[in-house]
Amino acid sequence: MSILIVDDSKSLRLLLKAFLKKAGYTDLLIAESADQAFQILGIPDPSGPPPEVKLILMDLNMPGMNGIETCRRIKSVGAYKDVPILMVTSEADKSKLQQAFDAGAEDHVNKPMDRDDFLAKISKYMKDES
């Protein structure tokens, strides 16, 4: 099963990808915007069966549709309502993080991130998948 990374920052996408691959998670899907994530997930018009996504890592603050609205839209789709979404953020405003949780996010990862803490959190959601 895949991990979907959604972040507008190329350097963060590469960092997350490197951390995950080194830990043995090789089935990765990458999107640099909400629109690309929706295309990958087949929202709203699937061109085939939806990908088997086990976890979504999403930037809270992205241009266009932010992570909160993106999370809300993904969670409204039956195939993804139970897929955990972890917000990846340096956001200091606790109310924004609460809005993300209200939209369906399960957890968050702070930027800058410690690799070991990040992977410990990922393994919690990816049991038996590495």
C-alpha cells in the first residue's frame, strides 16, 4: 500500500521521500498540490480503481487549496474516509492545527522534523507495510 506525500515544497518532498525510502517504504505517490493529489486519488472522477493508499502526509499551508480543505475533501470520499492524514507543518497557530483535526486529520508532524521521531510516527500508521 502507498504513502501519498502532498507538499508544494520540492525540497520537503525529496526529504520525506528519502526518509521513507531509507526506512523501507518504497511505494510512494507524490503530489505538489491539492489538484495533483485529487488526480492521483481519482477525486472526483476515477479513471480506474482508486490506489490503495495507507497514509497521506500533507502540508498544512499550500498555495491554492490549503491542507485543511484538501483533507476535508479527501475525507468526504468513501474510499479514503478511514485513511489517516498527517499534517506536516511549521505552523505555530494552534487554531489552524485544530481546524485540520476538525477536517479529519489524524495527527501532525512538525517541521523541521527529526528523522527518528518522524519515522516512529509513520510506523504507527504503517504497521506491517515496510
